[in-house]
Amino acid sequence: MISRAAFACLQAANVSTFAYAGLTIANAHLLARYGTPQQIDRWVRPMLEGRYFGTMCLSEPERMLMAQKSYAEGGLALGLYAARLLDEVTTAEDETERENSRLLLEVLTPVVKSRPSQWCLEANSLAIQVHGGYGYTRDFNVEQLYRDNRLNAIHEGTHTIHGLDLLGRKVTMDSGAGLRVLLNAITAAITRAGRCSEELRAWGSALRDSAGRVAAVTDRLWSTGEPEAALANSTAYLEGVGHVVLAWIWLEQALAAEGKTGDFYDGKRAAARYFFSYELPKNAAQFDLLASLDRSMLKLSESWF
């Protein structure tokens, strides 16, 4: 009976956006009548308070909200870290530290500019989705934010240009000095995580494996001595390295939150947990593609389009 009623609600959602208010009420009544106490507390209260609307009531808002948090706060932390490096290039007391800050900033710049442009736009897309049909209307401003932020991956330098810059210049400059500084910084965070909780140790281990693949794939791509082949999938390289960098940033935030209590720190730990469980594993397929030295995108014909 509940399944038939839920299906009827879904059908109503497809008729018109005018049905969203009625859909919310229908879901609230359905759960209030047949739901468990836990379901009523979890879903009906937000509906009656106006926090969930229409098809949002039948979606997975927690997963989408946590993805948005991990993308947005991860991107913000990365940008702030880059700003700190920019300061340290001129203010660090030690010459070696100033040089390492410069190298690290150089290699991170394509990631800093492209990563939020790509993934915070995805957060905007999820913000539309989590509202259900209401997200596509102007009742909320998420659709405008999506349109505004779509420009970032263009005027900040197109995503593909940053991929060429990262793989073609930044990781190879000074015989790979910038990449070594980055991997050393990641290793330092992993070492600190190894002295903390079991969960942080597991995250550090996962990050160590991914960072190792960055080094191996970079060597593999340039082993052919053919720049055209090496750069054929530079966008996949940018996204794979970007996932590793953001995992490092989230590990650093989790380390900063270790042993601290409160919603702020609990939220940071939850976002880090999401990123290591759902996001970091995605780069395995990208690294596999890169290691295969696939050249299929170099063999296309204009007549096919």
C-alpha cells in the first residue's frame, strides 16, 4: 500500500511544479500514518518546518549535502592554503622554506584554480537536485548560483588548459622538484596521521597509495619521450591529482580536528569521512587510464562529428 501511495506521489511530481506543495503534504501524511517513529522524526518534521519540499522528501539529501560540503569546504581550505604559501614565498625566515613554498605553490596553482571551478559547480548542481523540482525554479537562488558559477571553469583558465599546465610544465619543472615537494608534504601529513586514531591511520594509508600512483603515473606518462602522447589525457591527470590533493587537505583538516568536540569539528570529520569513502576511490580509474598510455583521442576524424 505504501509503495502504491509513494508511486502516486512521484506521478504527481511529474505533472507540474504546481504539484510540489501537494506532494510535500502527501508525503508528510503518508509517513505520519504508516511510518516508523524514526521516519516521522527524520522526515515529517523537516517537511512541516518547510526545510524539505516536493521530491526532495524522497531523495537522499544527506549524501548530496555532504558531497557539497566536501567540495566547497575542501576548495576553500585549498585556496587558503595557497594564500599562505604565497605569503611564505616572501616572509619565511629560511631560504629553503621560501623556495619550497614557491615550488609547492607553482605545482598547486593549476589545481587551486581548476578544482573549485569544477567541483564547486557540481556542488551547485547538487544544491539544485537536493531541492527536488523546487531547485529548478526561482523560489530558491541555487539555479542562479549555478548559472553564475558555470563561468569559473572558463574565465579562470579553461579546465583543459590547467591540465596541460600541470602535466606539461609544473610537475616537470626543475626536474620534478615541485612534485617532490608536494609528495613530501603529503607524506608528512600521513606520518602524523599514523600516530592518531584508527580512522585517521586508515585515511593516511589510502592517501599513501593514491600519492604513490601520482608519482608512478607521472613517470609512466613521460617515459615515452613523446609530449603529444603524454599530454593526450592531461585533463584526467589534473582530476586524478586534484582528488589526491583534496584528500590531503581533508586529512590535514581532520588532523586539526582530532580530539576536539562540537558540531564544527564533527562536521569536519564527517566531510573527511565522506571524501575518503566516496571521492578518493574515484581516481583509481583515471590513473588506470593514464598508465595505459591510451591514445584513442589522438586518432579522431573531423568527419565523425
